[in-house]
Amino acid sequence: MLIVCTTLASPVLSQSKTGTTIGQFLLIEPSARVAGMGNAGATVYGEIQAVYYNPGSAGFLKRSQVQFTHNLWLADISYDYAAIALTLGESGNLFATVTSLNSGEIEVRTVDQPLGTGELYSVTNLALGIGFARQISDRFSMGVQLNYIQETIWHSSLSAFGLNVGTLYIVSDNGLHIGASLSNFGTRGRYDGRDLRIQYDRDPGMHGDNSALPAAQQVEEFPLPIVFRVGLNYPVQIFDGNELRFAVDAFHPNDNTESLSLGAEWNFDNTLFLRGGYQNLFLVDSEVGLTLGAGLRYSMNVTAVSVDYAWADHGRLRESHRFTIGFSF
């Protein structure tokens, strides 16, 4: 898995191609738990939203789960993510995800009408995913997820398909964890729609011909934002009921420079969780940095409820807030 991912990622080594990929909403990390740990999630498991960072994590789930995240994203943009997993015993685990981003209504402004034309438009993004993960041995799991992605700006849209693959290896129960994943490896997308329709004058210097021919502007195809992650995770038992977990992830995207994220989680009696981290160290022109988070978990017989919150600094873009609620059954 590691060799394959490295091979696929090698053509973009040490390059920054910011703004050359579609589907940027796919890079918004959903889980409040992992976001509080600096988004170092390649080795996180135990919750279904961890499949965003590594589909192989779902192989270690012992109970069916459902989780919902609402993210108060930048510029009043609304981001929501839902994931559900169904355990199938020794056969493996099946899971599905839904990602939604909505800008809300925005006034249409033109050069001639800078105060607005009276029309409103919106930007909506949607990703639907289905995946399967299986625990190959008591320490090794792998998973795969297929996503359908759609972006819409007013009356124009594009669609694409993306594939996520990942593996997770637990070296020992109370020792090192190693994870690797490749996200959004898929087809290219091109915008099309009535907003690209124009009237065209083939020869502006000629009079008497049809100067309003119906035509369409053709835009370029662009790839999805591929991200290769590799991570390490190490738990430290402080004393009975207390555990401190450290995580580090390295990122290799196809549209930006490489970076490193660090995170830690303190687990008290598997009920109270405090988290902190720093994301995207060494990323050129990064606006992100410190992250903080907390969580609560309550078990009732065969059912468990979890609530998590994360705050992340975005520099000049201020901050974002994530809220995740989950149920295990």
C-alpha cells in the first residue's frame, strides 16, 4: 500500500500547484475529535468519521455507528458531514458518507451593477461515498471508498468520481500504530451549464450577418485534490483510566507543498477527552495552526453516545468550529 501510494504521488514531489484542482471542499476535515488533534488522523480509529482520513480504520469497528458533524466554516459557509457504518462480522464492515457544503444565497453583482442585479446565486458541493473495510488480522486492516462528487455554481456544475484507499497497522496493543492512505484519486471534472452559454458574433466587422449566434464557452478539465497521508500514533498509559495519545501525520498533496500535523489526546476513564494540536507545519503561506478540542462519551448497555467539539485557528481568516455527535449500537 505504501509503495503504491508513494508511486502515485511521486510526479508532484516538492511542487506547489495551488488553485489547479477542483473539489476543494473535499479537503475540509470533518471529525471534531481529529480536528482537535491538529487533523493528524491517519492512525485514528474507533469512530466512523475516521474513514475520511483512512478508510482502513473502519475495519477495527466492533459495533455499528452513525456520526454527524456540523462545521461553522469560514465566511458563514455551512459544512455538514454524516457517516454510518454497519458491522458484518468476520466479513468486514460496510460504511457510507455524505458531505455537503453550502454558501447560502449571494447577491449577483456585475461591473455595470456593482450594488447587485436583484438576482441571487449559491455555491453547493456534494459528495456521496460508499466503502468497505476488513480487519485482515488482529493488527492489520485495510479499506476502500468510492465517492461521487458534484460542484454547482449557480446554473453550472461538474461531477467526478474519486477513490480513497487506506491501511492501518497496530504494531502492539499499547504501542505504535502506523497508517497510510490515498484520498481523491479519480477522474477529472469540467464545468458545464447555461452560465457558459453566450451570443457570438463570428465577424464583428461584417454587417448584415447574424451577430448573435448561440455558442458556448468551453472550460478546461481539472483533477481532484489528491492527498497522500502517512501517520504514526503512540499511546502512553499514565495510570489506571488515564491515557495520553500522541499522533503525527505527514501530507503530500498534488496541489500544494508537503506539511506535517501534530496532535495529542488525553483520555480520562474513556469518558472525558481533552485534545490539542498544530496542523500543516511547513506548508507554504499557511493560514492554519493551533487546534484545541474536547469530548464526552457516555455508555448505556449496548449503546454509546459521544459529543465532540474542536476549535481551529485560521489566521487572517479567523477561526472555525466543529461539532460532532455520534451513536454506537
